[in-house]
Amino acid sequence: MKIIHLAIIIIIMIVVGIGAVLYYQLIRRSAETTITIESPITSTPMSTITTQVVVETKRVVTYAYRDAITGIDPSIDFDTGIVVLGNVYEPLLYYDPIKNEFKPALAIHWEQINSTTWIFKLRSGVYFHDGTPLTAESVAFSILRTKAIYEKSGIGPGWIWDCIDDIVALNETTVMFKLRYPAPIQLIASSAYGAYIYSHKVLEYANAEDMVDPKIRQWFENGNDVGSGPYKIKSYKPDSEVILEKFHGWWGWSLINNSKAPEIVIIKIVEDPAAQELGLRDGSIDIAMNIVKANIPRLMKDGFKVLNQTTFHNYILMFNVRRWPTNITEFRKAIAYAIPWDEVIDFAFGGYGRRASGLIPYGYPGYVEGLIYEYNITKAREIINTLNIGSIKLELVITSGYEEEERFASLLKDSLRSLGINVDIVALPWEQVRERGSSVWTDPERAPHMIINDWWPTYPTPYDYLYILHSNDTEWNWSGYINNEYDNLIDTALGLEGVDYERALELYREAQLIIYRDVVAINICDSIQPYVYDPEKISFREDALNPIYMYVIFFQYVEVKQ
């Protein structure tokens, strides 16, 4: 009996073992897993039979992003939602700043008829995720809704469409843009924010009365989408994880010829850089964008690869000009002189950046050289002594999990301590940073003396970076700065971009000189973004990244190897 029991136990263990192997192979993220099981046939001792079990599994890529997703309404989100929206929705055009050329997306042809009229011809055979076809009506609805929401409530990126007088659907596949003033509409139509096209059927789905009805925004934020992009939303948990699945009806699959593109994309919110590195090493993360810079060489030595993206992403130190003592221009200037600039790039950014000049990053339209403050602690001390301020404490708000900001803050704190200025560094989640920043308009004494804002492009115009200090921009002007001359300069320049671009650049330069003189905000660094990944699992095609569409990985151009 013991022998029988032992035999039964052995058989059970074999079955369980085979089951475990099958289960392990099933959950592996490969395009196709083939399992071969060889089993003896007792009636013929020397013969075997091989059974092949082919199990189709999903190609999955997990991308670790460091901030919670701020929203997925394509007409409203103006922040971190881009990492989702960039794969779910499409604009009429894409712009490649490296090659300085436009790439057709939902539009295949565009033409300027006169200074205020443009015609766009739409791509045929395009369907939204709800199965409805792309039409000129949906193009008009999407853009006009974005514009209307901004005009009504002041939120979102709708300001980019200020030039629009009307959008007319000439037929199902032809759209006419009528402008109030000349503007580079092809650039605006390729914007990273506010240029996404979606089905006008959303009115029906959200049971909305009109295009600005809040019900539409709520419908989107419930995890729904009506985009046309290569991926659609499967699950939406903005604070922890967003899951996208391949949209097999995407018009572009036959053109890009990538049979190894991921079928499932997991955007995992991982704030802690150490946790991102751990995920890379244990295989739960395939791509990490927030690794401690000093650890990257070790990861490379261990077989991981790094894709370094030169970006238009910068980090801006903004001063509260409505609270003492940062409301004193000379005091702000003293802080600028006290920043140990030689250490900012190497220590704070780990070498992944470039010394900044003015608010506009290097290589971007409107960049101006020479707008820098040199480190001069002696001069800073002279200014502080002249002001006779005495020993004070300043509050500096940074975003938690941002290694660059944490290191810069520590540099600034150490330097200002020698001037008798104590700095209280407050690290908060991004959403709370935004709240504290915008509170400068409602409660300036509650708003921090200093705050770091990081900015990346909307569309290629100097106005994008300079508008964050416009008096109308209470969402992002965390300095509380009001200067009518500055406002008029950049507003006039924006209107000239479609008529006299060189003159527009001159006005933008004058505006930057005002900010430099007033020391309202200082660009700390133009950053380089490293993406760390396992080359045994995935590879990137050339078009997977574009600095205009910051932090978007276009996953249709990613190949899954196993």
C-alpha cells in the first residue's frame, strides 16, 4: 500500500509540475509560446510521441512613468495625460523638429489658400475606436470644443486656436479653416496638446447638451475614449496604472509593418526612482524614465540600454512676486547670484542637461543666448546686506520623486544658508504642487516664496514658454506676475507669426529681456531625458520618440522581442 501511495504521490507531483510549466509559459510575454511535452508509451518502450501545444499570448510592454495622470479629456488635459493621449488620439499632422518637417497623420494634404484660409484633406479609411469613420464634422467639433472650453473657463490648451474664426466641413473629407488673423496653422494642427481629433458622437455617448457640457469631460475621465490612435483605453486608474490595448482597426498598421508591436501597454505610475530600477531588474518594468542618474552606468554594465532624448523640457524656478521678500527684485537677483551654476548640471542633473539661457530651451524657436546669471556669492551677500532684511526663512516647493529638483533644492539651500537665509524644502505630489503654485492668485501669503515648475512644448512657438508669465494665465503663472508691457509684446508677437516671423522673434526677445531684468523666473536647466530598457525584451524604432510630444512613447514603433 505504501508503494501504491508513493506512486500516486509521484504521479500527482509530475502532473502539478507539468501544469506549473504550462502556466509559466502561458503568462510569459511573447508573441507565441510553443510547449513540447514528450511522454513515453508503455506498450512500446523505445517509442515516444511529441505533442506540440501552441498557446497564443499577448505582447506586453510596461512603461514606468513618475506622475499620476492628470486627465484624459483630449480637449482639456494640459499636463501628464499626454503619455496616454499620445497613443489613443491623433492630430491632423505631426511635426519633427529635428528634421524640420511635417508628417501626415489624419490629414494627407494641406494647403494655404490665402493669408487667412487653409484647406486640409483627410485620410480615407480611418475609424475611431467606436467604429465611426473620421469625418470633417468630427475635426471641426474636436477643435471648436477645445477652443470653446478655453474661452468659457480658461482651462486647457484651447488658446492655441485663438486664430480660428470658423471651421467648415466642405465635404466628408475636406476641412476649411478660416482664420481671424494669419497664423502657422500647420504647426498648431501638430500640437502636442489640444489638437487631437475624436468622434463627435461623444455628445451622444455623454448625453450632453452641447460641446462644453461638463458631462463630456466626465465621460472621458471615467476611462472612455473615442480616438483613432493605434491603442485604446482598456483600464484607467490615473493614480496607479493605465492599460492600453492594441486597436486592430488602426489605419497605420499596414504602413509601418511592425508585427512585433505590443498588444498591451501598461503605463504604471511609479514615483520612486529606486522602485523603477527595481522593476527593471525584476522584469516587472520594461521601460523606466525616472532612474537615479548615478545608477545608470551600473545598469548599462548589467546589460540594460539607455536611449537619451535631447528635449525641450526645462525646469523653471519661479518667484512669488506677491509675497515678501521675494516681491523685491533685488532680493530675487541675489538668489540668482547665489545659485552655484557649475554644480547644477553635474550634480543636480547628473550630467543629463545643458546650461539654460532664458525661459526658452536651446534649439527651440525664440531661444536667446546670454540670458544667464553667473554665480557670485560676494555680490549676492552685498545685495542682501544692502536690503537689511536680516535672518529669514523661505519656502521652496518641489515635486516629490524628482531627483533633479531635490538635488537642486539642496544646492540652493546650502548656498543661501551662508547669506543668513534658511530654506524650507517642501516636496509634494505633482497635483499638490500645481495647487500651491496657482494659489499665488487667490492667497499669495499661502503660496510658496519659490516653486519649481517643469515645462515642455505645446506646439513650436516661443509663446508657449513665455505665456506661463502672462497675467491671464492663472493656471501656470505661479509667480503672480503682472506686466502689461510683457503681455502686449508676446500677444503681438503671436499675431505676427503668420505674417512677419522675424519681427515676431524680435518681440519675443524683448519680452525675455524683461523677465531677465525682473528676475521673475529662472530656467535652471534644459534637460536630457534617459529612457532605460532591457534590450533583450524590446527595441525602439526611430519614430518611437519625438521631443515635441514629451514623455510619449509611440508604442506602435516599439518591438517586443519576447
